[in-house]
Amino acid sequence: MSAALNKRPFDGGRAAYLALNGALLVFLLAPIAIVVVFALNPVPYISFPPIGVTLRWFEKFFAGSDFMNALWLSLWTASCVLVLSILIGGACALALDRGNLPGRAVATSFFMSPLMLPAILTGLALFQSYLLIGIGRPVWGLILAHTLIAVPYVLRTTLAVLHNFDRRIEEAAAVLGANPTRVFSEVTLPLIRPGVFAGGVFAFIVSFDQFPVSLFLVQPKAETLPVVLFNYMKFDLDGAIAAASMVSILLALSVVLALERLIGLKAYVKL
Amino acid sequence: MISRRSALRTGAGFAAAATLAAPSILHAQTKTLKITTWGGKWGDIMKATVLPAFEKEFKCTVSADQSFPFLPKLQASPKNDPLYDVFHTNSNEQWSAVGEGLVMDKITVKEVPNVADVYPYAVSDKVVGISIFTSAIGLGYRTDKGLAKPTSWKDLADPKLAGSRGGYIIPVNSLGQCHLMMLGKVYGKGLQDLDAAYKALEALKPIKLVDFTGQMEKMLLSGEVSMGVIHDSGIYRYDGQNQPVDFAGPSEGVMALEQVLNVTPSSKVKELAFAYIDYMLRPDVQKVLAEGVWYSPSNKKVKLDAKYDAKLYTTEAKVAQLIQPDWKWYNARKEDIDARVTKLLKG
């Protein structure tokens, strides 16, 4: 009797919901599956089913000085961008949320504007500006350009946290005798940290995968990985491209996991 | 006898003189030549041997940009201080650049002595700057699919090849643009007969389209494409690798895909730029690159090894088969052509 009662009637809506989710997952993950097959297949072109398994493309990737230099430059750039965007984006978010600034909405739109412009135009404009002021294309110029694109991500996520922030906790700390610096460092900062660092993760990934802005701003012998891969693809479309993509995906995933372990991004997800 | 004091004074004098002279000496020794160049095997050879030898001989450094797009970057840089001194591209982009005054019209024997030894096509009125190599655009095909070696461009329209013939996204690929012009010649009144070309292009549907020649190579290797438009070096580079692909130069002629070097008029190191072009035209340098990437050298005095000589365009009779597109004419109509072919090949 209980089994009959517990048997739930067929729910068409739920089935459609699950099917849609399944289809979305396949849509999102299928390209990664293709990259994996291409990276491990011995032949130098995409073929399915694969004829075997090899690590030769990974060997080629790790043995190539161009690839390795580009990988390290991309990691270095993305790490700098992470730090800078956290500092700038976090400070901007606090100022916009707490500063009672005139034209707050306009200022927010202004800081978010790099996301609204096509990145290729941002890259071209910065390229021209750098050349006009005579600084050429230094690596720090590339880092600043990536930071410009990445700051809005930190700003957005931090503003979201601040929007849900209970100011009474800060007031309680102040009433109990904490000075403003102590309130900020021991109350405000820990509470907004998940939002800031979640934005930082986005900033890292956006910088690490950045192509349109980098296209104009990299200089010879100092090219980022996406640019090197694009140029490589024009002449040698083989599994090394897929191996590089796998490494990129794994590195980005590692950063996300490391930050999750260090600061607990789940807290932000729960907001 | 030299006293300790006078020795110190003399030494200090030399040191001061050396310090004062150092910047100019350093400047003279570290002139930088900014060039564009290809990646892939070409880039590997350039980085490993060709450029280091040039740097050593001319006591300079070469900053070689391999990151596309070259023309927009040159266009965006100040005209009086261009991003590049030597501009290496295919011919179509040189024509766009010269129209804006970004590169020189012609390179003559006065500036580059080795120009005296090049085939006429390398300095023809269809070329801005100088062509240092060319490859031939024809048909690549699979030898294991029962296909006869193509003898005409019309062979690509064989109904048996429906869905397994390959071409390019014409707005972004100069081989695709050459193919379109060739269709005008084969099916109409000449290279500029666009109506005939459009009609013939539409008849090639279904056709697989790619952006880059590297993709076409892989599609031929994988068998996804049985016959496609490609340059000879894109097939010959697999020589000796037991791949079932070959190249055919159709009887109507092959299109020239020139590797053109040019100098920017406001280059601060113009003499060095000319010296670089002269160096690239030297027979020994031409041989290394020609045999490395299967490009036909422009210098008539180059003696290639037999297997390269047999296939590449290395005699007056052979180079006479090369058809050079009129890129000035094409570029003037490019927007209209792009819109038309995109509409034709949509889907």
C-alpha cells in the first residue's frame, strides 16, 4: 500500500525541465569532449572515432618554447590582473555603495562600460593610445588593458554582496568600541570577501583567455597563449592546439578550486 | 715614466670618453629592425637560422612580429613612426597598404641589388614591393578515393564531389579570392568576369569552407575533403610522410600566391630594411627557405635540390604558368564581392 502511495505520478513539467538541463549540459560540455578526443588522438586532425591514444601533442606543447613562454606570460598577466582588479574593483564597489557619491548610477555605468564595448575596439584604441604616447607595447600595458576589462567583474560581484550586507553588524562593532579601520578589516572585509574573490576568479579567467584585446597589445616574443594558439592554428592545425586548450582548462579549473579551498566561494554562491 | 697620478688621470679620461661615447656606440650596435613574418615552419626556420645570421652580419636585432593582423596594426600606428620597417604579407594586403601610403610603391635594384636576379613576376606591375617567393594555387586531392588527377578547375565541380569539395570563406582568405577570380576566367570572359564567377561558385555547393589553408590541409589529410583549393606548398610539405594527397596545377593556369616584402616610407632604419630584403633574396637564404617550406624562390640563380626543383616553379617556362591577380582591381570591389559571396554561400 505504501509503495503504491509513494509512487509519484508522471510529471511532464519536471521531465521537460530535466531534459532541458541535460541538453544544456551536453551543449556546454560537448566542445570540451571534442577537445579531449583531439588532444589524445594520434592523427594531426579532428577525427572520430579516434584511432588510438597518445600524449605526443602534450609533449609537443610542453616542449615548445613558444608555447611555454606564452603560457607563463599568460599566467603572470592573469595573476597580476587578479590582484589589480580585486584592489581596484573592490575599492570602487565600496566607494559606490558607501560613498554617497553624486551620480552614483552614472559612475557605476562608467566603470561597467568596458564590458559594453567590443573588446577588439578596446584593444585597438589602447594600442593606438600607447603608440601615440610613445610607450610601445610593454607587458605592463597589456596587464593594464586586461585589468580594464576585468574590473567590472569584481565590481559587479562585490556590489552584489554589499547590496545584501547587513550594516547593523558594522554598527554593532563600532558600538563595542572598534575604530573604523578595525571595523573594516575585521567585519566588512571578511563579509565581502567571497564576492571580491569570486570576481577575482572571473578576472583571472577573463585575462587568461583574453584574445581580442591581447591581439593588438602583445609584442614580438612576448605573446600570450591565446594569441600564440591563434597564430599557430593558421599554419599548423594539429593536436597541440587541443593539448594547449586542455592545459588551459585544467589551469583555470585549478585556480577556481584553489580559491574555493582558500576562501570558500560556496559562501558567495549561497547569497 | 708614468706617475701613478698621471696614470689615474689618463684612465679617468678614457673612462669618461668611453662613457660619453657609449650611448652612440650602443645605439649603432643595437639598431632594431621591426618586421612582420609568418609562423609555422617558416617562422621556425627564420628564428633558428635566417634571422640570427642576419643579426650577426648586420649587427642589429630583429623584432619579428608573427601575430596577425599585420595591416590593421600598421594602419593604427603613427605614419611618421610606423610599427614595422619591413612589411611581409601576401600581395592583396600590400595593395591595400600602398593605397594608404603605408608602404613603398616599388623596390628597385638601386635599393636592393639582388632585384636584378629575380623573375619578372616578382617585380611586375601586379606586385607592390617585391615578391621574394611564390606558391601556386591549384587543386589538392586525395589519391585514395579513386579520383583522376584533376587537369582543369572545372574538375572541382564534378557532381561526385558534392559535399567533399573544399573552398574558403572568401572575405577573409586570399586563396578563396583567387579561386573566385579563376572561376571568372574558366567559366566566363576572364579573371574580372564576376557574374560568371558567382554563377560557377554557386554551382559548387555543397562545398566545405574554411578560414585558413592549414585547415584545408587537415581536411584533405583527414579525408573530410576529397578535392580542394590549396597552394602547392600546403600539399608538398607532407612529402615523404606517406599521406594520400597530391597537388595538381590545372591546365587553365595556377594563381600566384606571392610572399611580398616592402618597406614603410617613414622607417627610421630604411637602409637596414633594404639590406634585409636584399638578404632574403640571396640564393643561399632563398634555398634554405624554399626547401624548408616548399615555396618557389624568386631569385633565378637559386639551385634547388632535384626533388624540389622538379615540383617548384624554378624556370622561366614554369613561372610563365603563374597568373597574378590584379589586387588593386579586386580590393576596389571587395565589399561588394564579400556581400555577394556571403549571400551565395550562406548555409
